[in-house]
Amino acid sequence: MKAMIAAAAAMSLVGCASVMNETTHGVRVDTRQKEGAVVVGAECVASNDYGSTTFKSGTVQALRRSSQDMKIVCTQVGQEQAQAQLVSRPNGALAGNIILGGVIGAVVDHNRGTAYTYPTWIEMVFGESLVFDRTLQKGDERLVGMAAGSAAAVANAPGKSGNTSHQCMQQLPGAIC
């Protein structure tokens, strides 16, 4: 009887991040010219392994969570493209799920993407390709991007030692990365 109660309790915790987090979360995307002038209303397209969405800069957009990084490209007449890579990082619900819900819950949330979060506020620059890593963001403050391919961006890339990448999830049975 005790074993059945314990099994039922464990099954109720499966998918903890799925319960705590939606499959999308809000990301504010601002754009500016290299000279510093803010550009509101640029056409932006965000995409990851779940698809793409189109929106205007200067807004908060609900973006689909994923274990994979998000690519964003913004365009404006008379400007070179602004490109961004938003690094996907595990959120707090994943750790709680591993502790409370076990491997099955963690795998479910990993596969649904609910265990991951992107930066919540970025500023893209026309003519530049930037990397935005949520582990460098303080609270919900605007995050300054790193030049793609720079030493700092490479040092913080997923899979590098010393960061909080989701590489560990790749070791779980049934995980799809």
C-alpha cells in the first residue's frame, strides 16, 4: 500500500516545469542603429526548432521555449540586418523537477521546452550579429549582447565547461536534443 501511495505521489509530480511554466515566455526586443538612435517598429522574425514568429521591435513578444537557441533577425529600410542568437538556458523549475519529479518529469519538460528560458530583454543593433546569454542578465534588466564569435561569446557558449548549459539533459534516457 505504501509503495502504491509513493508511486502515485511521484507520478503527480511528473512534468513539474510543465505545470509551472508555459510553453512561451515574454521577450522584449529593442533595436537601434549603430549610432545609437532607437528604432521602433522594425520587422523581426524569431525562430527555433518549434518554428518562427514575426513581430515588431519595441515590443514584448511571447516566444516558444526550447532547449535550442533562438535566432532573431530584424530588418528596417535603409539599415543592414540586426541578428541575434538567444542562448537557451535551464530555468529554476528544471532543478525542482529533477529533485521532486525525477528523471521522467525532467525529460518531459526538456522535450516540451518548458524547462528552458531565453533572456527577457535584449537590444539588437543594425549591422551587428550579437549573442545574448541569459546567465549574464541581472533580473529583467536590458541585456547587452556580445559580438558573435568573440572570445566572451565563445567562452559562454552551451557545452563549455563552467556554464549552466543544458548538455546534461542530453545524457538522460529519452531526451531529444
